[in-house]
Amino acid sequence: MLEELDIKNFALIDSSHVEFGKGFTVLSGETGAGKSILIGSLAFLLGGKAAIEQIRSGCHEAQVCGTFLLEDKSAFEWLEERGIEAEENRVLLRRIVRDTGKSSAWIGGTPVTKADLLEFSAFLVDIHGQHEQQSLMRVADHRRYLDIYADIVDEVEAFTVLYNTLVELRRLLENLNTNEAERATKIDMLSFAVSEIAEAKLSVTEENELEAEEARLSSFEKLYAGLEEINGAFEGSGETGGIIQLLKHVSSSSSKACEIDKSLSPLEERLQSAFYEIEDIAQEYRRYASSLVYDPDRLEQVQDRLELISRLKKKYAPKAGSTVEDILRYAENASKELEELTGAGADKSALEEKISVLEKQVYLAAKKISGERKEASDKMSRAVEEILHELGMKDTKFSVSLTEKEGNHLEQKCGPYGMDNIEFLISANPGSPLLPLSKIASGGELSRVMLALKTILSKADMAGTLVFDEIDTGIGGEVAVSLGKHMKNLASQKQILCITHLASIAVFADNQIKIQKGVEDHITSTNVFEITGAERVKEIARMLSGDSESAASLEHAQSMLEKFGGA
């Protein structure tokens, strides 16, 4: 359960501390006040997108902290495995995004990766927004919802591993069944490639080194001429000499001046230091020039080696920008394929027997999963339908449709998740046939279908907090009252946070938080605070009629709060 949220410099929020209670909490405010910013800050804390656009204008970083009361055993086990301790069954999450684009996260006092944060936050909060609502339009996601309801997610994951093993063994057998002449040709080709790459004795770093050496050798005359000019400038000739001789004269004059005026001592010391540094540089240039030798044979060797690398890249890593590492990777994959074609794995009869056994296992596992899905689909259909009736869709029929995949061959009949095609069907009007949800459901209907699914899946959901962003899209009147009542009931099992524009939902809440936008010193900011008593009555009145001051609106708001239990 989310207990506290601290937000600093996130979007329009300067600094806010929000405390959350148990049960049903609504978040309300004028359109554009920043209600979604609060949910966005929570999503960011839980491992969502981190971007510099989230940082409040004029600031260098944004930070969100949240305190959570842990209620799921799995959350404690996850922390224990990583040596993180919960204090009084609570844990603090903290995340920062900086204007450099980098973000950091902590669980307790332990730094964690974004992947760790996402994994752990699944035990804490489930955020339902319009994006997730759109998942109802994707038939592929319907299978996931049914499997969660049937409590067979682990079983299906194990089936996927088994199925993928079968697919891989079939691939090996197909290689073995390839025409012997083709197989022999392939073995020769792979053998030659592996041998050619091995004989080249490539190094991952050598190409860059060779290119640098070629540049030096092929431009020897220019390089040598440049060094001659540099060394001539340092050494010079004639009475004044070069830079070194001139600096010696300057140093001598500086010493004499310093004897006269001691205040010049710091400058004298700096000049001496500069002299020694330049003298050392001059020596390094002389040393380099004396070691420089033009070696046409070495240049030819370097160019031949680079030509070999280029030729191997064209043959085995022809994509643009390929490297020696890509050639070596090709050799590694070719070696594995050779082993499959010529090694112990080429025992065709043993492989066929193994596939036969695995096919039976996959088929039986798929049949078992299909049976469990069929049993769960009927219960799920009835459960969703009952909730939809409560939410104002009284004549709606809802069905979880299961059909067997087409094809006679096992690989066609089964997919990685079993042998079932799964799709949600709905009929919103009496006498209308059941049709795919994606074809007939409106925004308001989708919201209610998703709420029904969240309700029946809430017991299986590890998260102790459910967040609904704009669940009231496209509804009003009695339907909104039904939805509010339903959210209130759901809050007996989970902590519920809900953004809503409707007073008929807000009056059912145990707690209400207001989000309000203001301008101070020409700077726009969003403030977040809990409202109770008279302030809450005024907010409900505003949500009812847009008027938070008239006696009629206030009386109506008070009566609704008393009637529906939110007061």
C-alpha cells in the first residue's frame, strides 16, 4: 500500500508531500490542473520512462520518493534475495532524473537498476490508464487475462519452454534431413570459412591499430618534415638560437630582476617551471624524431593485413559498418552449425525418437491447459457479465471465446502458448450477436470491461494498490454511481487511487486529494493536497455544477456525501 509520496521539481510540481490512506482515494481538480502529473510521477517512481522533459523548468533534476507498506510475501522474498531490509514492513523507493538525461533509483538505501525497479514495483502498484485499456483491443492480450484468471501463468510459461525445445529439435532434424549433397556442400563451405578465419588469427582491436600505423607510414615525409620544423624552432641557429635558447636568456633576465624586486619571485618560479616543461617537450620531440624510420616493407605488410580484414568482412560480415568482431561472431556461429551437422548431434534416429516423445508431452500439456482454460472461461464470462450489469450494462452479454488452432500438424495446431485461439466477445444490446470487443465497444464500455477484469483479477494481482486514470471516460448519471459504488467495494480488498471528473464517483471515496494549478511570480505550478470537511464539500459542489459557492450546490454536495458514505 502506498502511504506517502514526495515530489520535487517534477513537471509543474515544485514540491509536494502527499499522504495516502487505506481504501478508496479519488484525485480531482480542474481540467488541466495536473492530475495526470501526479500519476505520472508515481509511474516514474515505479520504473517508468525517465526524460529531461519531466524536470521542472529552471531545475537540474527531478526527484520522487514513495513509502510503501509491504503486504505480499513475494515482495519480502524479493528484497531478502538482494540483501535489502524492510523497516517495520515498509520500504522507501527513490528515483531521480537529471538534466543530463541520466536517472538513478534506490530501494531502501540500495542503488538498483531500472529493470530491478520495474520487477519489484509489480508487487506494489498496478496502474491502469488509457494505454492499458487499449490492450483490450489487442486479441493477443486476451489470452494473458484468461491465464491470470485461471491461475495457470506458470504452467503456460513452462509449456512455452517445452514447445520452444521441440521447435529447436525439429530445426536440427530438418538440417539433418537436408539432401546429403547439399549437406556436404554446406559442411565444406562452413569448414572453409572457419578455417580461413582461424588462419587469419584476427584480433578485435587490431584494425584500428593498423589503420593508425598505415596513416603514419604512408605520410612519413609530411610527418618528418613537420618534426624537423618543430625541432628547428626549439633549437634554432645564430646568435638568438631557438625557443630554448631564448627562454634561457629570458630566465636569466628574470633572475636578475627578481634579485632587485623580490615580489617578482612567483613569476620567476612560473617561468622556471615553464622552461623545464618546454625543454622536456623539446626532448620528447627529438626522441620521437630520432626513432622515426621509414619502412616500406612494414607499410606493405600493414596494407596487406588491412586488405585481408576487408576481404573477410565482405565475405562473412557484409553489412555496412561491420567490424572484426562480426567476422569472429560469424566463425563462432559457423562452428556451432558444423557441430550440429557433423558431431554427435547428427544422430538422426536418436533425434527422431526424442522429438516423438516431446511431441506427445507438448500435446498432452496443451490439452491440459486448454481444458483448464475452457473451465475458467465459463466462470470468467459469468463473473465479468455480472459486474458489467452492476456497472449499468444490464443487457450486456460477455463471452471468452476459445477455438482450437487450425491445422493437423502439431507445430501448426500448437503455438508457444498452447492450442487455443482466445478472444473476448460482447453483445451490448438485446438480440445482438456476440462480436469481437474491438469492433463494437465504445470508450465508456471499454473502461467498464477493464474495471470488471481488474476486479475479478484483483485477488490474483500481487499489487496492493490499483490506480485508475480516467476510468470514467464516456459515462455519467446512474452508471457513474454504479461505478463509484463498485470502486468502493473493490477498495475493501485493495488500496484504490482514481482520477475522476465525476462527483457521483468521488462521493464514494474514503479520501479525496485535490490537484490545483496556480501562478505565482509569473511561474505556473501544481499543488497537491488532501481535502476534508467543508473543503471537500466545496470541491464536490464544483464537480457537480461548476459552482462551489452557491448554497444549493453545497447542500447537494453535502447530501450526496452523506448518502453514499464519503462524508
